[in-house]
Amino acid sequence: MSYHPAAPTPAAPIEKKSKKWRWILGVPALLIVLSIFANLGDHEPKTTEPVATDSAGAPGAPDAPDAPAVPDAPVVPNASEPEPDAPAALPGIGMPVRDGKFEFTVTNVESGLAAVGDNPYLVEKAQGQFTIVTVSVLNTSNEPKGLSPDSQEMYDAEGRKFSADTSAAIGLDTDVAIWDEINPGNSVSMKVVFDMPVGAVPAEIELHDSMFSRGTRVSLR
């Protein structure tokens, strides 16, 4: 008995089947790629011209150009409005004023003096020029009160402040030369001397009850 090997089974057409599956898988992939490109084209920004609308929001004609600005009319002050109060004028020579317990009345002003002193042994020469302010002083309190020319101050027309020169007042005929105590109801005459530059114009004197009081001003012009 002889043995004959079985004939080999023919192989399946692998190549053709492989090509067939390539087509089957490739078509959907191609479609997906085409779809992506199509979507990218749809998302491109679109520019459109603005549509003019009227006040109600409906389309209408384009807005007219703005009218030229008209300048505001000048503001005219109301004549009926009261003007701010002017500063009150200072009391002057011969007018009584009060500070603390004293009532002061300036009675005389003399300036441009090169020297002062009624006693020839007590003559005082000025650095510039002397100004003498004579003041009547009344004690309005119910007890004795001290008074000193040294507590008084002078201001010239330029606003400069000057202190009293009590040493120059010693040689003058006055009730209070340096310091004195005035009884209630009594009135005395006080001469206050100021050494000022030549040409300075005395403008105001500030009178004080004491060196610690607020003071009150009197115009000398």
C-alpha cells in the first residue's frame, strides 16, 4: 500500500482582503477629515456693516452729524443777593474801648520826635523817631487793678509790631510812667512811647488790660 501526501489547501487571498478592508476603513476617515475642514470654514468670523436704528431700536436712517456746541451763557450775579459783610471799622481817637476791667480812650497822638523828656536830666533820644500816644484809662472793676504802659503795642501802616519804650516815658508828665495801681472808678492819663523808624506811620495801637489779656485795637489814622 503506497502513501500519498494530501494536497496543500490553497491559501486565502489575503492581499485582496487586506485591500478591501483598507477601503472600508479609509472612507469614514476621509469623511471625518472633510467634515472637520468644513466646520473650520463655518467658524470664520463674519463682518457685517452696522445697521442704523432709530430711538425705538428699529432700523432707520444714519444719525445726523452732531450740532456744534454752544458756549454756556455767562453767569450774571443776582443783584438781589447780599454781598458779604465788610470788616467792621476800628474805633478811632476819642472813642472808648474796653479790654478786661479797663476802659481806654485814646486822646492824642504825636509822632516824629527825635527825643522826649520834660526833665532835662531825663531826656531820652530815639533810635529812629518817637511816637507818643496819650490814653485815658478808667478802672471799671470793684477793686484796685494794676496798669502798665509796657503791656501796650503799636502797629505801623506796613503791619510791623512795636513794643512800648518805658524808659523813654519816665521823663514825661504822665500819671502812669512804668506801672501803677488804679482804684475802682478812678481814671488816669497814660502816655505810651514807641521808638519807630524814621518815616514809619503809626496806624493802630493795641490796648491791654494786662500782658495776658486779648487786647483791643484803636485806629490812629
